[in-house]
Amino acid sequence: LGLLELYLRELGREQLFSLDEVSHLLGILCQLTSQMDAVLACLYQLLGLHADNAAAASVEATAPEVAVSGVGPGRPLPPQASLHTILQGKLQLVGSGGRGACLRSNEASGVVADSSTWSYCLRSWLQAGELPFGNIPAGDRNAMRAASRPGWLRLQAAAVLERLLQRIVEGHEWDTSLRPSASQLAALVGIVRRDEWPIRTDTRGTFRVLADAINLRVARVFALIAVGGVAPEGSRQHVARLASAAVQFLDEFSGTMFARGGVGSQKGGALSDSDTHGLLLSGSGGVSHVLCTLGMFWACSTSVLASPGSDPLAPAGSAASGQSAVLEPGDVSHLLAATTRLASGDSLSNPAADLGAAGMLSAPCLLAVPLTASLLGLRPHAITASVPGPLRAVWPESLALVGEPSFVSFLERAQPGCAESWVTTWPRLLWYLGAADSATSGLILSFLLELAKKAAQSGSLHERLLGLACPLLVPFLGGRPGTGPDSGPPPLALLSARHSGPQGTVALLLPHFPKMSEPFVKLIVGLICRWSDIGTACDGKSGKELPPARLGDDCCELLLEAVLVGRPSLASELLPLRLRTALSVLCALPREPPLTAARAIRAECSALRLASTVADWLMQDCNLSGTGNASLGPEGRACLALQTLVWPLCKQALAAAPSLGPRVLCFMFFCSLRLPQGDPAIAASEGALVDSPRHSLLGELFSALMLRDESCALHWRGSCGAIGKDSGVGAAAALTLPVFSFLNPEEGEQCGQQPEETLAQLRLCRIFLAAWMRIAGDAHRPAAYELLAKLCAQHLSSSLASGEEERADTTTKRRKVEEATSAAGERSHGDESGQSVVVLSACTALLQEAISYRNTHSLSTDGWGSLGLCRFGVCDRMASSSPSALSAEL
């Protein structure tokens, strides 16, 4: 026996025995009357073999004899024997023919034979004796071993039955002799009636760990009998009695578990040395065992989903359910009480308990999340988030087998407040988990998102639960209340930044929040500005590509969109707050210069993506009905938004941070993309370029973004080393987003040969031209080109005609234009000559690109001088000049 047990323990994974041989060995071992501990160890190992092969064999079975045996054709059956025969020692080894004849005889008479494996385990339990109640001196290992032997025998017997039933429930049964008979179930009931189970010991005694393991494994055996359908006909009362005893024990056990320090929290000492098969249940393993057992009993009580007007605690055998009774109403109450204690830290029975303490948010609270989510109808199996290892062991598979029913109506009536205690624990778990387990945090967030979807039904329990959970998420989102932005990253910023990760789930959850108050919106805006790639560009070490904590771009975009677009019913009330949000995001800058060029590029790319989100809201989703223009169509509202919302916002951004001229230009370009183009009706209604209110922005746009040195939109501020608080952030690479795909249609290899500063200015010129022409509209592009060319030429002429520059030779002028960028980087803001050089460089580059644009699109210049451009700031002489006169002056 020792060699066989060692053989199975060390090489059992190699599939050493066929199913026939496993059945044969089971029959032989169950005939032995001595060495029970060794026999039980071998039985436990044998029942763990061939789980996958047994399932495949049961699927392939098609012959009539296979339907009885559950194995392939010609597979012999293990020996069948009654408990009386085994106790009398009269069983002799017989061949396959004898086993088959015995089975056929039993089937013909309608009597189910006793299972030899069950009989052996029951006999081992009865002959083991009692486990001592008190303590044994820790140093006397021989006395410890002798005193604990009854407990080990009972634990092994329970573990064998548990594994045997688990295989049956999972569909891995290869032999009908593994199922218990009615008489063997009656023997189990006798153990309960004689108070041999649950085993009682001193709560602080030596054998409490062993007693806990025995009691919990036997409770799982009773649950498997109830849920697995393994009981023979006529055993309903036995099954109900066993289920009732197990549920009452779990209720009692959960009530004392926290006071005793958890499941098996004490060190086993000498007991652990004897646990060669890992049968003791300690720590989270014991809690997982309890929760799986509770899940099985919940699957047996689906009839508590009573129809309207019926008793919510209707027993499973009621006429409404049409099922066999397994749990009585009182049993379901015990089941709910045990689940609530594990899921909420026993907060209902101990209202003074501080759920904010880490000790209360222990393993039971965390491991109970999948079970409670299933009971609330959140369907854990439908969630696509990955399941971490510790929670995979407690996944409510039993409830999934019965269709994951929702117990919401029952919970609301049976024990008000229990569901609230479950759900309000989840945000606290997210806070204490922090960055320790991103997968577990993501799963909890997925349950909250599923809860938010079900909360759409007004007046439902799900709606109330979401209202209670949302305020508790604030510390997880923005850090502990009352702390500053430099107090450390919030837990959300420490989690995975992938779109499908926890941060993406939070962004999807935010639009479901029942209320968007001003403090909460400010918290979200601060979260975006501080922990996006913009705010974290100066965090961590310069050698790292990414900061230690950050929010991904996808998460930031979705969070901003939730603030700007969410809750349409409150759009008019939230409009001022949302406009302030848009301005804050548009002006976001890092606190210190970015550590590397890559960080600077990443920061500006993030800022431009957020600016595009703001532009999309302003031009398409912003509610302008309160302005008295509700009768306008989509095109009219877009034009109105450009004048009344977008441009004022741009001017405020330039006033707050003049160095953000390039970003404001990109923002104007994003907004211009949403303007209607090519509509003859709109063009006719607007009239000429000089008559349209929409086009009045062009003069202001040129003045604000071109003629002011500190906010010049075409001025590249230098490499990463020169980026500071007052010199902006950005890089030429930031202008390579997909929305700017039109920037480099013909540059080819020459693009890579140009300096970064020149390349950035070239791209910004093209962005300016694209925005300029889209604001003017397709019908007014020739006039818009004339206006832009004359504005640039007028400023160039006035700049070159002033002071000593008027008498400088052509070579000196060209050199100053080419060195404008580097000269601007070295000058002080008070140097007026430097200011003129910066603006001169910008106007020169823009005029050059405008001429290229005119040649590419073949814009007509026949009507030059007749448009009356003085209202845009063009002098009379320049406004009336022809193309040839302007060319000669330049």
C-alpha cells in the first residue's frame, strides 16, 4: 500500500492506469480491512486520475451496455458489494463476469447496490473514533500523532467522498458503482443524527484546524449530493436532511469565523507535517471551500425566485417550482446569513464594525465577490474580463449550470440591506487593492459596470445599489479626499492603462453615474490633467519611457467624453461647468519641463487627442437651444458654435497660456473639420466673404495666432531641453496623428532631411491653411486666399520697411529669416527686434505655403482688389492691389 500510494502521488499525472485498471484497484482496495489510512490515501489518488479521459469516454458511449456502465464497450465493472457483506469480511475477488452478473441481477430486481467505495469510507468514519476536544503538548509528537489519528481518518474519508462526487458532478463518472445507495445516504443521515458531525473541538485547541477541515469537507459532500443528482430514487428526505444540516453548520461557522481568526488561521504544527495530500483547509483556501459550498446550495434554492404574490421563501418542493425539495425556508435564511457575513465582513450583525479597516476587508470579502455578483443577477460568466487565479477557485459554476438566476427580488424582501452591504464593499476593496492586483480590480469594476447597465430600470434595486456605490468610488478615482495632487497617485492611475483593462472599464462606468456634481467634475478634470501623459511628463526618472503612474490616452478621452456628453438631460445646467472643463483640458501643461523628448511628444499627442474630443463636443453635441437658436439646423448650429463658443474659448486659452498657440491652432483645425462644406444653400445665405459673420473670425484668427510673438502658432519652441512652463510643450512628431495625414502628401525623403524646427513650422503652416480655408468655406476659397496673402504681405512689408532693416542687403535679410527660430529661443521676451524676427519668419513661411496651396488648387485671382478687405485689417493700398502689384512689392 505504501508503494502504491507513493507511485500514485509521484507519477499520477502520467496516466499510468487505464479506467479498467482504476476500477479494478478500487474494488481490491475496498476489500481490505486494515491500514485504513493507507487505503484511503490510495483511493484519494486513484479518484484523481483520468478526469479528462473519463469525460471523453462518457461522451463517446453509445452502446446499450455502455449507457449503464458509462465506459467504452467491453469495459469491466468494479465489484459490487453491500455494507453488510464488507463488515462480515465475506467479500472475495471475482472476475468481470461475476461483477456484471451482480449488476444485472440488481438492476433486474430494481435494487441499487451499495457502492464499495462509499461503504469503505463510511466504515472508516465509524471505526475511526472521536477526536480529542482539548490540547496536546506541542513537543510530544507521538502523543499528537496518536490523538489526531481519528481525525485524519475521518478527513481522508471525507476527502475521498468529496473527490468522488466532484467527478460525478463534473461529468467524469466512468462507473455507476461510484454513486451511493439509499442505505448509504441513510448512514450519512445517521451520522448527523448521532451528532457525530459537525465535530466539536476547543476553538483555541490543538485540533481546531483539523476539525475545521473535516467539517467543511463533509459539508461539501452534502452539497454535492444535493446539487449533483447522485441520490437514488426515494432518497429525497435524506438529501433534504443532509442539506439542512450543512447549511445550518455553514451559518454557525461563518458567524464565529472572524472571532476565531478565520479558517484555519492557526499554524497546524505537527498536523501540517502529516498533511501529505494537502487536505487541511487554511487561509483563503478554506474560505474558497466555504464559498463554493454556499454556491452549490444557492443553486439548489432557485425556487426562492417566487412568482408575484407568492412567498419569497417558498420551499424548493412547492408547486410553483415543480422541483424536489432540497432546502426549506429556514435553510435558505441560514444560507443568506452565511453569505452576507462572508461578503460584507459581518457588518449587519456588527454595525459598529469599521469596514474601512483593512482587517475587515479580508479574504472572505474579496473571494465572495463572484458569488454575490451572481446572486444579484450580474451574470459573471457573461463578463469578458480575465478571471484571476484566486477568484477562479470560487467562481460560481454551480449557479451557471442552472442559468445564473437573479435572486434580487428575494434578497430585497428576505433581508433588506444585505445587497447594499455586498455592493458597498466593492469600492473599498478597489481602494485597498490599489496596484496589488490589476486583474482583480478589473473584475470588480466589470461587475460594477454590469450593475450600472441594470440600473437603467428606474426604481429597481440595482439603481439603488449603484447610487450607494458611486460615491464610494471617489477615493479610488482621485485619491483620498482632502489630499493634494502631489500626495501620490490614486489607485486608478496605478492600474493597467490598456483600453480593455481596468482604466477603460472605469471610463465606461463613469457615464452611468447618477449625478455629475461640480466637485465630482472638478475631480475628474484634475485626474485627467494631472495623471494623463501631459501631467506625468516630468514624473519618475529620465531613463524610463513611461512614468510610474499614468492614465492611458483612451481612458482620458473616455473620461472627458463622459463629463462633456454624459447625462444629456442635464446638458443646459452643466454647460458652464463643461465649458470650464474644456478650457482646463485645453490649457493643461506639465508642472515641470518633460524629462525626455519622447515624454514631450507623448504629452503633446495626448493634449491634441483631448483637444479633438473637446472640439467634437463643442461642434456637434453641445446644447445651444438655450441661446434662442433652436430652429437652426445642424450646419447652422455648427457655425454658431464656432463663433460663440470655440473662438472665445481659444482667446481665453491664449490669455491663460500664450505659449499654447500651436495647440490652439490645432484645436481650431479640429473644430473646422466639423463645419459644413460645399452646401450651395449655406453659401448663398452667407453671401460674400466680407458679409458673413462666420468669416469675421478670420481677421481675429490671423491677429491672435500670427502677429503676437508670445502666442505665434507657427513658432517651434525648440527641443525638449528648452521646454518649460512658459515655452509650451510639443514636437513635430506630435503632428503625425492620423487626423493630420494630409500634412505630408508630397514631402517624400526630403521630410527626413529637414531640421525638426523647420518641419514643425511647415506642418503648422499647413494646419493653419486647412483651418483657414474650411472656416471660409469651399465657395469662398479664392477670396480667403486673397485675404491671407495680403495680410501676410502687409505685415512683411511693414516689418521690412522699419528701422535699419529697410537698408539691409538681401543676404542679411534671408539669413535673419532662416535663423528666426534659433534667435527667438535665445532672446528675452522684452527684445522687440526678436519679436519682429519671429513674426517675420512665421508670415514668410505661411505666405509660401499659401502660394503653394493656390497653385495646387488653381484658385482664381481675377477678382483681386474688389472685395473690400479693409474690415479684416488690410490697409487700403494693399486691399486694392492686384496680384502683379503685390508680387512686385514682395
